[in-house]
Amino acid sequence: MRSLVEGTDVKTRPLSVAILGAGAAGLCMAIKLREAGVEDFTIFEKASSVGGTWRDNTYPGSGCDVPSMLYSYSFEPKPDWSRKFAPQPEIVDYFETVARKYRLLPNIRFNTEITEARFDEEEGLWRIRAADGTEFMANVLISGVGQLNRPAYPKIEGLNDFKGVAFHSARWNHDVDLAGKRVGVIGNGASAIQFVPEIAPKVARLTIFQRTPNWCVPKPDRPFKEWEKGLYRSFPFLARIQRWWTWMMLERNYLAFVQGSFFGKLFEKAALKEMETHIKDPELRRKLTPDYPAGCKRILLTNDWYPALARPNVEVETSHIARVTADSIVTEDGVAHPVDVIIHATGFESTDFLAPMKIVGRGNADLNHVWARGAEAHRGVAVSGFPNFFMLYGPNTNLGHNSIIFMIECQANYIAQCVAALRNSRLRYIDVRKEAMESFNRDLQQDMQKTVWAAGCSSWYKTADGKVTNNWSSFTAKYWWEMRHPDFEEYALQGG
Ligand code: NAP
């Protein structure tokens, strides 16, 4: 085996793996590599602790909209989640506990941001550079940075002139006391619907600048009772059954994401009923009613968003933002909305995937250039021309209906088998064949056309040109089936 040691002579090193990111994906990958007998791995983490996007999103009310029993690894169930849908601190605690239990911390290099990786074809290894200029080498490079790690800031004229405080929901400024302030929230997605109900009772005035309304359905959340936790602790198989049942129920929801489906209409009906229960003002109802099929943008699960919007100190502004001045947000209808604080709930740079990292494969190909017309990969994990490089939660692996942890586990199992094959067969590298990758993506994009993700709305699932680069197009069961084992016919294998 080759090891990952700074500056060592490559020819004397055993097989080594570099994993980028110590979030849900990176930690899972490390565990699966250990299971496959690969001990020589390093996780590079730009922050000083584990948890990825869950560590970063500390805004009030932050939590998961996927049931906790399924938002945890299948091999590491947690019988005592406090609620059906866990809050953010509990999720971070879960990943910290996993990192400790599986002895991953010694393998994590914290405070190390990787900016560049180049494949050395001759040696069959990746030369990896950190932001501080330190260089590392590894035979295999695995990205676990996911799709939601870089906040997207709106490009609005005058933002720099704003004299109040402005921050992004994913970089919440806890030093700012919002009590009695006039707050402008830009955006109304999954993050905004969680923190707006938390801050609305405290602030003097809250204006939500909405471009597009979302479909919102009730969240079937409640605390787990002590006897339920006791049962799951005493009889772990019950927790497994619960997990499996939850997966089945969410899997069924995929049917709602097929364009024109009966199930989709049921979602829309439930969402409209929920709105009518809480929003009595017909004008506000009109503003909040989407004109695109449910699921085209992420369906939002919430019990307190509409009640928050109905508060007298909350306003939904639908005239688009024209500019920002020193003390207000001016909308296109010419109205100036005075604000002390602006919160950007504007989501993430989701379609850029690995940017701004520079990943350079065979023939000096830069992955950001290869993906200029939209990212794509083979089964979401490999890209032709980038040997010994794998991704977790890569292109076309996001979901609208089930748990991403399930997808990550499928990928980690698959990649661990590729790494084991590299080691056992003493290969220099494996590189997915262009034809295999193209054929996979042709089928995927064709399949995508029948889903609501390809319908006519803008979303973080697709590029400005309308190519859906983020979502998986089918049931997760199909993905699991196809990812059980790598088909090495799909790869070019280069001997050592
Ligand atoms: P998002 O869903 O992408 O929402 C961004 C919002 O900002 C949208 O309402 C968007 O409007 C608006 N926006 C963007 N740029 C704007 C601009 N220049 N001017 C005005 N409005 C602008 O982002 P998010 O709410 O952070 O959620 C992103 C994803 O993170 C979620 O879909 C989910 O997968 C994940 N997340 C998950 C949870 C969870 O519970 N598991 C919680 C939070 C987030 P348009 O719709 O018109 O583009």
C-alpha cells in the first residue's frame, strides 16, 4: 500500500486516499474504506470540526426535513433521536459521535482547504495543493464536498453601500441581536422557512422579498416519546424496521415527481389546504400560490411558515429588488423598504459542484472547463479523463423525495470497491470510459424529461440553460441496484 505523506518519494509509497470534506459523505467514505481494508486515508477539512453543511447552517430553527431515522447511516442507527425531524445541533452531534466512534479524528487534517489537484499519469497519483501552498500526494482522490457547501450571494446593485448588517443564512451572525430591528429576508426557500418563524416574533418588522412562491406541505414532526426511545434502544431491529418503513414511504413519494401525476396533484391539494387554513388574506394567498407543478422546486415541509407570514409585523414583497441603498431595499415598483439587517436566504452555488477548486485530469483537462455546459458524471461518481477520482453527492445524485444519506452510502460502497480493486489488482489507475459515461447520461437525461424537475421553473437543481445537473431521475431503489458493484467493463484499467 502507498501512504499519504508530505513530500515522500512516490515510488516508495503504498496506496493512499485523499478525501475532501468531513461532512456526512466524507465520514461515510472513510468508514467504508476501513471496512474494505484501506487504512491509509486522510480527510482534508477546511473547517476545524466535522459535520459539513450541518456544522455551517446554525441559523435559528435549522433542522432536517428528512425523518431522522433515515437521515443517519444504516450501519449506525440512533435509537434516541429527540424528534421525528431532528434539529441541527443534534445532527452535528450525531456526526461528531460517529467520527469519534469510528476513530476517524486522527485521519482528519482540519483547517486545510484544498484548492487544486492535478493527476500525474506517469505515477498514477494526484498532486494536491492546499490554500497555504502545502502539497500532498495520493493515489486516489475522493470529493465529499457535496452540492450545498458554498453560499450563493445575490448580485444586487448597491449591496456594498448598505450601512446596516448583512449576512447569509448559512453563515448566521449570532452577534447580531435582531430584537426590535427591521429585517429584510431575501429568498423564501428551505432555509428561510425554518428561520423566519423563529425570528418573526422578536423583530420589529420583517419583509420577505419573494421572487417565486413555493409549495409548502405540513411537516409530520413531533418529539419521540421516552417509551419509543426505550423500545428502539432495547430492540434495535425495531429501529431498523422503522428506518426501512420510512424509506419505503418516501420512495413512494417519487411518484409525485412524475409530471402530471395524480400523486403530484395530491401534494398540491394538501399544500393549498394548508395555506387556506393559515392565510385568510386573499391577496397574500395569491402571492403565495405557485404557478408551476409541485416538486419542480423543492417541496417545503413546515408547520409554522404560513402562521409566521400571517403575523401583522411580517410582509411578503413580490415586486423584485431593484437596488439596495445605505438603509433600505428598493423594489422595482419604486418603494423603499427601510431595513437595519439584510439576511440573504439565497441558497448555494449548487450547480458549480467542485468550483472553485481546480481539478486537472489527463491531458491537462480542467474539470471546470469540461463541465462548462453543465456538470455530469458516470453514475454521479466518476468523470472520464479524471482517473482515480471519485465524488460523493456528485452530479445527478440529489433527491427531492428521499434521504441523501441513502445515496451517499450507495456511492461510498461503490467507490470503496473501486479502490479495493485498484489495490488488489495493483493497477496504476482506473478511468471511466467516455462511451459508458455518455451512454449513462443520455439515458438519465431522457428519463429526467418525465419528471417535474425538468418542468418550466428555475431551481437550484438546474443550470441557467435548464439542464438538470443535480437530481437523480428515478427511484433510489434503482440507484441502489445499479450501484451494488462497479462494472469494470465501464472502466479503462491501467496496470502498474
Ligand atoms: P434555495 O432553496 O435555493 O432558495 C433560495 C431562495 O433565494 C429562493 O427563494 C430564490 O428565489 C431566492 N433568491 C436567490 N437569489 C435571489 C436574488 N438575487 N434575488 C431575490 N431572491 C433570490 O436555498 P435554501 O433555502 O438555502 O435551500 C437550499 C437547499 O438546502 C434546500 O433545497 C435543501 O436541499 C437544503 N436545505 C435543507 C434543509 C433541510 O431541512 N434538510 C434546510 C435548509 C436547506 P427563486 O426561487 O425565485 O430562485
